[in-house]
Amino acid sequence: MGKHLVLVGGGHAHLTTLSKTADFVKRGHGLTLVSPSAYHYYSGMGPGLLAGTYEPRDTRFHIRRMVQERGGAFVQDRVAGIDAARRLLKLHSGNEIAYDVVSFNIGSGIRLPADTEEGPWLVPVKPIENLYHAREAIRARRARPLRLVVIGGGAAGVEIAGNLWHLARSCEARADIVLVAGGGLLDGWPIRAQDLARRSLTQRGIHLREGERALAFRAGQVKLESGAHLSCDLCFLASGVAPPPLFRQAGLADPEDGGLLVNDCLQSIADPRIFGGGDCISLAGARLPRVGVHAVRQNPVLRRNLLAALEERPLHSFRPRKNFLLILNLGDETGIARRGAFSGGGSGLLHLKHWIDRRFMHRFQVSGEAKDLRPGI
Ligand SMILES: Cc1cc2nc3c(=O)[nH]c(=O)nc-3n(C[C@H](O)[C@H](O)[C@H](O)COP(=O)(O)OP(=O)(O)OC[C@H]3O[C@@H](n4cnc5c(N)ncnc54)[C@H](O)[C@@H]3O)c2cc1C
């Protein structure tokens, strides 16, 4: 007798399972994807989407078609609660979905200080779609000088600041760009990479404020710890991510980190019917950085384990890689790469990044998708 698998979120770690929907259906199981959008955007191309190097259609997977064309069901909604005892998911719409096995790949959100007045001028860099909307807003306002602030000196903040410069130049906007780095630029990265990033940004006139933290965001004003205020038209928030509160509310979270606490089979420690991957999980015994590389590598393990859990077979382990390649797109036609202690920069690395990203898209985009020329999200 077939069982029901529910995938919550069609993120980077669920792509293989989604592309193999027909295998689950052929074996008599039902597969339902719950997602707020029919598309999932590939974060690695987010900075290029902001700069105008890519269009939305280049950077997204049509996850509704991926599942529906292969015999699964798609529910456009958001999971708002988990009743693990009754194996029920509560949806934002008020509906409920029952599952035999469920897997979460719902990502993470940008952490905001308590003193934050949200508004269209504040742009969290996740979800990635926000970067497209910001790009269009900048193009529309390019006739007058723009003040742009980026909060966060990590990989995402560096890429966003550099690609805002690229965007402003390509649409002939006059933009004053400030990057408030929190600690130092690219903290935890090799010194060589930090120097390369610093030089690339400052040579282009991007103002770096290292060792300064943002405390409050109100009506177009960013208040810094030093007491200084920065006025801006748009403020991009790349200040670190945290898992959504869903797992704490359901008693399934790592108490410190808030992610769905899973074992090395990507299975919840608290409930063997629950699995997860990507930014929303916390792997017991290993604090993994929240990067797409891990989510992507979890794909085959999740697919095998979800089928095994439905059919009560043994599970496989996920072994995270200690050393993995990250390449940042600096927005000046160069990239900075890091793998363990190695780092380097140059235009060849950016070409390599574009090649890796396009190959990944090609692997999971459904047929005809790249030919979809409708503009916008
Ligand atoms: C600008 C930027 C650039 C980056 N570049 C890189 C890079 O080059 N390399 C790298 O390794 N990492 C990169 N990262 C990190 C990367 O974004 C994350 O690690 C990655 O997105 C994690 O993938 P995920 O599938 O877990 O989450 P997400 O990509 O956030 O996907 C989550 C999905 O779940 C859906 N969802 C959310 N909530 C719900 C809900 N309640 N119910 C149902 N569905 C829901 C969302 O719609 C979304 O489709 C970058 C991050 C940023 C911000």
C-alpha cells in the first residue's frame, strides 16, 4: 500500500527528489510539494540577477512543473505549523495536509535587529527574488543620485555591494554605496581573500565601514553602534541568517541554533518520520555553515532516504565535505575563490563560477523553461 510523502519547500536540497517524482509515483506513493511559489531561485546567481547579468528565467527552477509533470501534486501555500503526533501540517491558508513522511527544505531568513521598521527601502537579500525587485527599483530611479547601504561584511554582503556598483554603472545611475561590515570584511576567510575583496571594493569608490555594526533601521535611516546615522534610499540586509521559528514551535529544533535537529541520515532526532536539508536543518554534532554547497550535496541522500523511509528500509548517511569551493562574484568581472586555506582571485574564477552555476541550472530546469521569455518574476 502506497504512502504519502510531503516535501515542504522546493529548495536546493529537494531538487533531485523533485526531478525523480515519477520514481516515487511508480512505486505507488503519493508525492506533494508545498511551496509559496511555483519557482525556486538559485542563490548562487542572485548577485548576477541584481547586476543584470542574469534575468529571472536564467536563475529559477519551475518546481511546480517539475512535480506536476511527473505525477506529483503541488500546493501553493506555506507551512505554518507541524503537529508531529498527528502527522499533520498546518498551512498558512488554514488547510491541513496529512503525511506518512515529510521533508523540510524551507531555507533561512535574514536576522533583523529588534529595532527595525520594515518598509520597501529595506531589502533582505533572501528570498533571492528581492534582488530582482531592488534592481528594477534602482533602474526606475536612476535619474537622481542614489544612496545605497549594504549591511554585512560576509560573502553575501561583499557580492551585493560589488554588484550594486555593476548595476549602477550599467544603467548610468549615480550611486553612493556604503558597506557596513559588522566585524572585518570576509571574517574567517583567508587574509589574501579579504585583501582582494577590500581592494576591489574600495578602488571602485565603495565606502567600507569595518568594525561598525547597525543597531536600528527606521524610515530610511540606519543607526550605527558608534551613534552615526546613515540616510539611504535602499538598505540591503546581508547580516547573517537564522532558521524559521517553525521547528522551535514544534519541539523539533536544536535548542541553540533553532534549525530542525537531524542525525547524519538527515532524519529528525525527535521523530523518524521527519527529514530535512539545506539551511533549515542543524546537523547533530557538526555546526555546518549555511551555504548552498551543503544543500546541493544533500540531494541524493535525501532522495534515497525519503524512499527508504516510505518503504521501511535502512537509511544512508550524509558526510559533509570539510573543504569545498566557494567563488564570490565581485561585480567587476572578477571572482574570489576559497577552498580550505587556499584563496585566489581573477576573471578566470568568475568564468568558472558562471560555468558551474549554468551547468547546475541546466541539470534541473524542465524542458522549455530556458525559452520562457516572459520578463519578471
Ligand atoms: C546573495 C547570496 C548569495 C549566495 N551565494 C552562494 C553561493 O554562491 N554558494 C553557496 O554555497 N551559497 C550561497 N549562498 C547561501 C545560500 O543562499 C543558502 O545556503 C541556500 O539558499 C540554502 O538553500 P535552501 O534550499 O536550504 O534554502 P532556500 O534557497 O532559502 O530555499 C527555501 C525554499 O523554501 C520555500 N519556503 C520557505 N518557507 C516555506 C514554508 N513555510 N513552507 C513552504 N515552503 C517554504 C522558499 O520559497 C524557498 O523556495 C548565498 C546566499 C545569498 C543571500
